[in-house]
Amino acid sequence: MMHYPYWRMGWGMWFIPLLVILVIYLLIKNNSQTKSEQGSETPMEILKKRYAKGEITKEQFEEMKKDIS
């Protein structure tokens, strides 16, 4: 019975670092998924967004649209 507190402390010494590593892993995984979702736009979608924002003129949009197709 005297060794019970030491056994419990041993598990705590492994559990807390593993928990921290798991949290860091999940944060990194979530961040990388967000970046990959943003990068999955097609060239046409990007072109439409640029035109909608006013970054390019209608003539430039039509010319680039022909180049993409």
C-alpha cells in the first residue's frame, strides 16, 4: 500500500506530456487543413474573385479567361 502514491505519480508524469503533445499535434493538423482548403481554388475562381474585387478590368478578365480555357 505504501507504493500506491508513487505508482500514481508515474502515470501523471507520462500522461501530462502526452496530453500536451496531443494538443500541439491537433493544432498543427487543424492549421494545415485550413491552408490546404484555401489553396484548392481553381484558376477560374481566383480570376472571378479578382474581377469582383476590381483588381482587373473586364477586358483583362476576358483575355485571362481565354488563356485559362
